[in-house]
Amino acid sequence: MSQDLAPSSGGTRYATLSVATCNVLNLANPGRVYYPNQDPYTQHEFDHKLAWLGERFATLNADILAVQEVWDEAAFKGAIHRSKLHYNEIRVPGAENNAHQQGASGTPRLGLATRLGVEEIRSLTDYALPQALDIPGCGVHGQFERPPLLAVLRMKHGQRIRLLNVHLKSKRPRFLLDAQGRSLEDRDDPKIMALATLRSLMMRGAEAAALRGLVVDLLNTDNAPLVMVGDFNDSPTSVTTQLVAATSEVAYDKSARRLALFNAYDVQSEMALRKDVAYSHIHQGRPEVLDQILVSEGFLAEGRFSLGDVRRIQYFTDHLNEGHSRTRSDHGFVRALLRLRLPEDYRP
């Protein structure tokens, strides 16, 4: 973690930091119902899932491991234990397993395991969407369906960073349901399908616009760099992702970089490792990038306010070609190796 590197040509020294994002596909304790229409995990399935995740986490060996779709914090801790990795902090706010709460309810939560010092970790459950929209038939969408997770962390050499773990509304059509969960609409009607898909798009768009406001507030707070990771449920060039990142303005106004976020894949400095095809999900045989790592201007090697850079980004996707199984994940995992300049007063 955050080890010293040889000085650059200008004598600057850096510390390294690895960050990974993983959609773990409904990680829940055995025997507990997490969705009414899905069977709970058997003990055998649960053991197999934890063993598989433990192997993947060990391969990633990230200093910051951000996860999505966790129903039980205990299950996440179990997967970390299988990895044989050591983390200072393992948290899934809203999915705790204790005398007062037995995991998440209604929707899975986002979690974090980190070796860094922790100043703050909190789930933004009360963050109202300033851009709340009236969704046809559903009413006002005024809060995140899956609350983002905000962490303020400090590296061992003193550098402070913020991490935002997100999971936006999926593209799955939002059909109207009755109180018993039965559909009120004809799902075979192509017009209804279009309207249901529009509902999901509007919800994801409202969440993306709210995240944009949150990013602006965080970047205006101080000069601590920001890393945003997670399942965006859309591609890097989509309207919703660009709502969050706002990189299109940079081409016309260089000063806009201060409040923009950049796809780590596009700004990595070890271009020799860049592959022509990157993906993190396969939908109906078509590969796509849904799981992303975005960074603020501080990680631009040539930025005016550069504090470091993105060395490389890697996609771990071999399991996506092994067939679907809920004891694995339907998403690839993404890891970025970042560098941050050591403080000027740092002495080894």
C-alpha cells in the first residue's frame, strides 16, 4: 500500500494507491430472503460465493475495495476473511448484522474495505435529489434508490482523498406494480415497454444530476482529490455518465477541468497497457462498460493542479465467459493504480 516510488525526472516522489470496484451480485447471508421473487442462498451456494469472492479480492489486492449489491455486512466480511487480506476498516452502512439490525432491507447497500486511515465513512441516505423528477405513474423520484457511499480517507504519508462509491438505477424497465408486487401493465405491449424503460432512464438521469451537484460541492470544499467508483449502469459516453463527469465542457474551457471528472481508462499514463477493448458486463452477447473509475483533476498528469496521475487501469472479466451463476458475479471487476505526490515536508 502507498509505497514510495523512485523519484521522477524532476525529483518528485510519489506514493501508490490501488482502488477497485466490484458489483458482487446480491451478496446476502444464507437462508435470508433479499428479494421476494428470488430464493435465498443455500449454505452450499453461500460458501461457494464467499470462496469465489475471496479469490477475486485476493487477486485484486486493492488498498481501497469498493463494493455494490451487499445485503449483509457479515457476508462481505466473510468474503474478505476468505481472501486472507487485512483491512483496517470494513463497512457496509445500512447492512449491519447485530442485535438491532439484520442486514439491509428493500435494497442492497454499498460497502468499503480499506487499508487507509479513515476520517469518515457514511451512506448518503438522507441526500434528497435537488433535480427530483415526477416519474410517470410512479410519483416523484426524490432520493437515490441505492444511497451512495462517501469516504474521506488519509494515506500513510498524509495525503487526503475522497472516495464516492455509487450504484445508479439500472436500465431494467420500471413497470407499475400493485401492493403485492404484481404487474399492473401488459409487459408484452411494446408501447408499455418503452414507457417503462423511460421511467428507468428518468430515474437514473435524476440520480446522475444529483451526483453532479454532489461532485461540485465536494470539489469546491478543498483541494483533496476525488475518486468516484461504482456501477453506473451506463457507458462512459452516455448522457447520464456525462451528466456526472461534465468532461465535454473541458474541450471549450480548460478551467472547467477543476470541477470535471475523468475516466481513468482515458487518462492512464502507461498507455502501453491500454487495450483496444475494455468491458465490465456482457448483455445479450454484447460487451459494455458499466463499472467505472472516475478521477478529479488532481490525478491528471498534465493538469494545472496535478497532485499525481493514473498509472494504469485493469479489467478482470474472465468469469463473464464462464456462464451466469449467482454464486459469482455478472459484472467484471475494475482496478486502477493511482499515484499521489508525497507532501513536501515528508521525510522517509
